[in-house]
Amino acid sequence: MRESHKTIGKSVIRRDALGKVTGQTLYPGDRNQTDELWLKILFADRVHARVKSINTSRAKALPGVLDVLTAEDVPVNQYGLQVPDQPVLCGPNSNKKGGDIVRFVGDNVAVVIAESEEIAAKARDLIEVEYEELRPVTDPVEAMSGKAPQLHPNVQNNIAEYYRVRTGNTDDAWSQCNVIIEGVYQTPYQEHAYLQPEAGTAYLDNQGRITVHCAGQWTWEDQQQIAHALDVPPERVRVVYDAIGGAFGGREDMSVQIILALAVLRTFERYNNRRPVKIIWTRQESIIGHCKRHPMLLYAKWGAKSDGTLLAAETKIIADGGAYMYTSNKVLGNTTMTCNGPYHFPNVKTDAYVVYTNNIPGGAFRGFGGPQGHFAAEMQMNKLAEKLGMDPVELRLKNALDEDKLLPVGTTIPGGVSIKEVIRRTAWESNWAYSGQRGENNPDNPEPLPRFVKGHGFAAGYKNIGFSFGYQENSWAAVELRGKANIEEAVLRIAGADVGQGHHTAMAQIAAETLGINVEQVTLETSDTAFTQSSGSASASRLTFMAGNAVKEAAAFALHKWQNEERPAVAEATWLAPKTTPLHPETGYSVPNFAYGYVAQMVEVTVDTETGAITVDRVVCADDVGQAINPDQIVGQIEGCVVQAHGYAVLEDFRTEKGKILTPHFSTYLIPGVYDIPKRVDSIIVEDPHPNGPYGVRGMAEMPYLPYAPAVVSAVFDAIGIWFDEFPLTPERVLRGLGKVRSRV
């Protein structure tokens, strides 16, 4: 029987709710300071070029301009979350700092510091740059062929990362297969479309620290990268997060942080100027200047027995990493893990590549490589079910992973495996029924399709919780208890970013539960490197698990001191997760992750065969969260994730041509509005406690994303009898598919 909790499992009101709904909460762009200066960035607007010269004289001569910064002004002209392969500013090689090559249209070339945003923008347009155009490399297959220019030193064939998995012997297994399914799947870019574009302010605080107010996902990492680029000790840099208007992985990487800090440093050194600086990117600058979800090509071949038993899987993955690494190596690792779905194969061969090109960089985005891998896997599974004439749910249950079945990397899953439970719950709650025939929707039926046709599809998924592949996961928290006879206030200090998911509220609930006090007695001090250490990134569905353990441990330590009459009682804790290991370079053997989350979805659609429009009528989504800290927040996460995944699957069509971005505005890149989203989302919270999670917590912020696109595509197939191996399923793409079918009738 489950333990009874006082605060855990209760839908308490979010800490940030009142401020956000009343407009009192400050986002980075809302922070106005006395006598502030404005920054504007000159973007390269070149796909691949060498910067031969920069003339800033006209810009500097404009009244109201304080300075113009170029590559010569950057102490260490490189940065990057995984690999420091990106220049802060691209400039002529005469400065001997490197960075003379522009590798995508969003590379930064110069920064204007001026009295107003308008003056800064005008001065930016007066900067004269001479470029030598270089051959662009925009096709990842060509980029890795050995015939394309090398975009980074010492990176052979532009292959930024390669993973290889070998289990059993697929060559021998094919002869034992009664059914073989092959497919080539193409997944698209996706824009993060934050509520607020990149913005921030910076100044020297009263201790002389370069203080940057911004929106990110990991204050400690931002501090480290700023300090590296400025060549100053990290303690000279302070990073503070204001309210964060969405992140979804895209704010893991730098945008305006280093530029803000550089402007403060240079204006103080040169002019003894202590005026604060500010920048707000336009939506167009945001779309051009930051990373996107990686587009990928996935070649898949699956074999099974006639009873549905999976025998072999071969997959080749080519991910377009774009101009710089960002988190591409880690994203590729997740795609490598998920490209066979949450199913057991005795024979596996996987080759996964991420490739440098001159396209916009690929980076972290909710699901972090999992949506791409699951699209191929779940499409293969549904095609296999259709070929065998089996219920897709039964086929999944027959092959689903459990505690005893090995992953393709040769180890079992730790912490409990509930994939079968979420599949069953979804099927039950959705009244899933498999007919085996598509009736009037069968493409072999000579009768024309009616105007509106309904269909339903099913998909499932799993994904890591927490950093993986050998990184020693850790998270820090501190608790201070104040009062006399009784605890009157608990001050909780954490660095974890609340990017809209309600993290700070959940941490207050865990602290209150551990201390045996009301949640209202918990005061939060968050996301400021002046008094918090590293809680790790708000990514990988990890913060509730990792920071929750640190908060629980710190609260328990503080409570022990309090009970021993220590006033105030102060304690801190750094929680270390179980260790993981990297993929073996030849076999892929690994203990890749210490915890996982599980999800299944059923999607019902209506297809308008005259317009090609798809309406999603219902989504049933079951997620194993381990323990629901705040159920209302979890339902909000599921619904928000489904809506964002809906845009990815159906609507959002990010277009490029030879490295140029063709959809730099929301008038050309359409995101879901209220009339586009699914009509109904039924959220099912499954609670199978994780043995290492705080109060049994797992993590779920990314899980609903994973199966959505293949579930929608399979529902469309059920409706009109056509498989689509790429998306988004825009009306144009659906009509093209329908035209092909009708031409054969």
C-alpha cells in the first residue's frame, strides 16, 4: 500500500502563478534599469564565407554609439556546451584569435553598444563587412561523403559523432524472418517558438561581478562559458535567471549571455563606464540565431516471425548537426537508444552519424533525439502489424521490454519497466478495438473516399531520465530552517531553472513533505550563481528526480540539526545518481542511463479528403511518472507536450534552401493556435515508483512527445490507407498522397 503524504501528490497552487497572470513577473526583456545602453548584433547572413575585413568607422561615428565590438575584442573567441567549436564573434584572422570563418547565416559578426535600441540597429546596418564566399555544404549525406569541404579542423568527412551498436548477428537473422519491413524516414526541423525571444541585461554588481540577467536552463554552465570566453575566473561572473518564457532545450546553449557580459567588461575597461546593457532579439533574430530540432534521415529494416516475434533490426541514422556541435553528440545518443523503440530484438545493427553542415545548428529540443528515433521505430511497428494482420497493441505487448530483456546495448533497464502497463492503460481508456480491415478506407477499394474519414493510431515510447553515457549526474540544494520552538520558515536554495514546468513549486512540496511543515512555510531562493551551486540543467526530464533528491537530502540533514537544537539549522547536499557508462565504440555495450520514463498514446483523427486538413479529435496519453508530486502540473505538462508535438507532426513546416532560412517569421512558420490543437486530451497518470527517485519520482516532461507523430501518421493511414514516411502532414502533403492513390484507381 502506498505511503500517505501530506504535501506530495497534492495540486498546490504554483509559486509563480499570481505574478504571471497579473503581469507582475519580470522576464529578461522586462527588466529596465536606469541609464541603460542597448546592444544589437550583426548576423552574418552568409551560409559559408571567410571574413576578410570589417569596417566599423561609420557605425562608430553615428551619434549615440558608444562602441562596436568585433572578434578582436573577445579574449577567448570560442564557446560551446559540448565542444567549444563556435566563435563568439566571427572576424578577420589578423587578430590571431580564430573565428574568421562564417559557417551559418546566424553567426555573430559584430555588436553595437548604443544609447537606444533604434540607434544600435541603425549603426549595425552601417557596418561594412567584406566576405570571401566559400562553397556551402548543406546536404548531410554529401557532407559525409568525403567529397565535400571540411568545415571544422580535424573532423574527417564532417562526421561530428558516430555511434555503433552490434548485438547478435543480423546477417544470419534475416533468413529466419517470415516478414521483413523496410522504410526510409525523414524527420524535420522544428523551431522552439519561445514565449519570449532571447533577451537579457547585464551590469557590474556592488561586488564588481559581471552580472547577467537572462533566461537559460543551467546557471552554473552559463557562468562557466561566459568566464571562459572572457578569460576571467568564474567567480567574477554572476548569472541570474529572471522568469523564463519557455525553453524546451533551446536555451541550454548560449545566445546573448556572452555578448552581454563582453559589453559590460569592455565598456568598463575602456571608458570606466558602469552603465547596464540590454538586448532583446526580434522574433526573426531568434529564429535565425538559435538552434533547432535536428532533421534526420533514418533507414530502418525490421524482421519478425509470422507470430510477431521480433528477430532483427538494422538502422542507419544521419542527423544534420548544422554548423556547430551544440548538444548534437548527446542527441544522437538518444536517437541511437530509441530507434528500435521500447522493444526487444536479439539481433541489432545500428550506425548513427551526426554531420556538420552549413545549415542552422541542431540542438536540444524536448525529447532530445527521442521523437526522431521513435518515429522510425513506431512506424516500423505499425507497418509490421499491418503486414501481419495483428493488433498493433498485441504486437507491442508481445515484444515490449521488461526487467529481464536486454537492451540492444547489452544491459537491462534499471528502476522498473512499466512500458506494458502504459500500453494497457492507454488501450483500455481509449476503448481500443482492432478490426483488421480499413473497409471503405482501403486503397484497394475502387469506391472513392468520402469527404471526411476517421482513423485511429497507436504508438508507445521510452526515454532516459537524467544525463547519461558516463556523465556523473549530480544536483545541489541547501536548506536553512528558521524559528524558535518550531520551524517558522524553511529557506530552500536551488539553482534549477523553472522554465514553465513548475519546478520550483514541486521542490517546495518535496521540502515541505520532508520537513513535515506546510508548503507555505517554504521560501525559495533560486537560480543565482551568487548563492547557489549547480543543480544541473532543466533538461532530460531530470530536475524533479535529481534536484528532488538533493532537496530531500538537504532537508533531512537540516531537520536533524534542528532536532539537535541547532538554530538556525543549515544544511546542503549534493546528490549523485548511479553511474552510467559510455557506448563501447565497437559493440555499443553500455549502461547508458540510470532511470527511464514510459509513455503510450492513442490518437483519433478526421481527415478532410478534399482539403487535406487533419483534425485530431482525441488523444489518450498514459505516462508513468513514478510519483505525482503535483498532479495538476503533470496534466499541464502532458497537454502542453501534446500540443507542441502536434505542431511538429501536422503544422510546423520549417523551410531552408541552400542554408538560407525561408521561414523566419510566424507568418511563414505556423505554430498551433487554439483552433489547431487536439479537441480532447485524456491524461492518464501512472505511478510505478522508481527505487531511487525522491518519493518514487521518475520524470515525464518529454515523454508525451515521443509517440505522437507516429501515432498521428498511423491514424491517417487507418483513415485513408496511405503511409507517410515524412512529416509534417500539411494539407499539401496529404493531398499529394491522396492524388497518388487516386491515380492508381
